[in-house]
Amino acid sequence: MKLRLDSINRRHLLAMTALAATSFAFSLPAQAQSFDHSHAAWTSLLKKHVVLLDGGKASQVRYAGMQADHPALKAYLAQLSAVSASTFDGYTKPQQMAFLINAYNAFTVELILTKYPKLESIRDLGGLLTKPWGIKNIALLGTTMTLDDIEHDTLRAKGRFDDPRIHFAVNCASVGCPMLREEAFVPERLEAQLEEQALRFMSDRSRNRFNATSGKLEVSKIFDWYGGDFKQGHKGIASLPAFAAKYAFQLTDAPADRERIKAKDFSVSFLDYDWKLNDSR
């Protein structure tokens, strides 16, 4: 009889323990229980509204479609905003980097929708003293941020990631910008995704190319604005010529010119940046 009672008591104790654990889990904020690092909600929107161009080297966005799906975008942004700074600090570096890139891109789309379709460029937003990237209205990591805060104070912060390929992942809603990827960045594939973004951008001859006549490497203004990021030694590359040499195959079709790029035998010029909205109407 005592053995049976002991068995019942043990089962009762286990049941009570499980109930307490469940109650504690429900008392936690939703983001603390399980943030979706697959960013499935964002991928769903991107697959539906990003239009690939030129074999996947560039893209446009169906902002009208994003506008129609605004509730889904708002719900995803709310997921991002629910993550506290302390929770974010507990993420792995790939999780943090993917989170920030996706946040930048999603909040940029949200910014465009505040005035769409009555704008021709992201630079139509903001005011006389505030550029669009300086509008402080993004609820993220327990504070209110700007797009510049996400990019420059977090993604580009020295010693945090030190990866210049960030510039091929974040999208400023402009034709001249590296393409908005047709899926979310995810931690387990982040390295491959970043490298593919670099390959796509360097393969886009409207943005980066070798001019055999002038002997100049004509590249995006991004390499002028953020030249220092390509000198930090990421993967052993510490200069723009060294970075270009890695992508010589993408920059020209002529074997002799590819060898010239690999030998760093060229001067550099920066192309004009196209700020028109990357809208697929």
C-alpha cells in the first residue's frame, strides 16, 4: 500500500512540476520564449513582392503589393520590436547579424509605405534637417532608433561584425543600391547568403565594371562612401583593389582584363548613384 502511495505522490509531484514550468513559460514575454530566427514572415513577403532582374543580379519591389499586405509587414515588425536588448545580446553573432539586416530592410519598406505611392525616391522622405535615414521612429532593442542607428551604430560598429558584405545585404530602396534579397537572411545560411549577395552585386555591370579603354575600374559609389570597411582585413582582404581582384571574373569577360584586375593594375572611378525608387509598378 505504501509503495502505491509513493508512486502516486511521485506522479503528482511530476505533474505539478510540469504545470509550474508551463505557467512560467506563459508568463514570459512571447519573444523571450521563441523568436523565429528563420524570419519566415519576412521571407513570405519577400518571395511574394520582390522581382528579380537580370538573372538575379538586381531586383525591384512591388510596393503596391507590400502596401496590400501591410498588416503582415506590421506583424513582422512587431516581432522584431518585441525583442529586448538583453535577449538580443544572448543571440549568436549570426543570429544578431541576420536580425539586424532583416530589420533594416523591413523597416525601410515600412518607411517607403508611409508616403507611397506619392514619392519618386526615398530621399523625398524626411525634412529640411532630417534625412530619411535619420528619422527616429523605429522601436528596436528596447529603444527608438533610426535606420542609420541600425546600420552604422550596430551592423558597422567596429569590432562587432567587421564584414563589408553588409553593404550588399542592406537595401536603401533605390535603383543604385545592391538588390533587396528575395528571402530573409537566416543564421545558418548567413555566410553563403552574404557571399551570394556580393557575387550578384559585383556581377551587375550597371554598377561595377572594368573599362578596358580607360583602364579604370568603374564601381558603385558605395565603395567611395564606405571605403574604409573594405580595408579591415575581412577574409584577408585589406583594400578595394584586393576586393576587386577577388571578383575579377564578375567584373569583365575578357581574360586579359581579368588578369589585370587580379594584378591590381588599374585606377578606380566611382559611378553616379541612382536614387530612384526601386519600384516594380
